[in-house]
Amino acid sequence: MFETLDDQMKHDEMETTTPREKWLKWVLVGVVSILLFAGLYAGVRLLE
């Protein structure tokens, strides 16, 4: 039925997550990324 494990994983994810959950996941990834880079930037500025 599925040719690869990747196809199986995509199919399983589609069944278990709603569009709202996918959207929320990407928003959280963006927020965490911004906080991480802001923290790194602030750390470098404090070392100068």
C-alpha cells in the first residue's frame, strides 16, 4: 500500500493532526526560533 516509510508517516500525520494544530505548530516554531536568535544576539552583545 505504501511505497516508503516517509509515505506512511505523512499519511499517519494527516489522520492525527488538524489544520489548526499544524498552523499552531509552525507559529510555535517561529516564536521559539525568534527567541533563540534574540537570546544569542543579546549574549553576543553582552560579551562585547
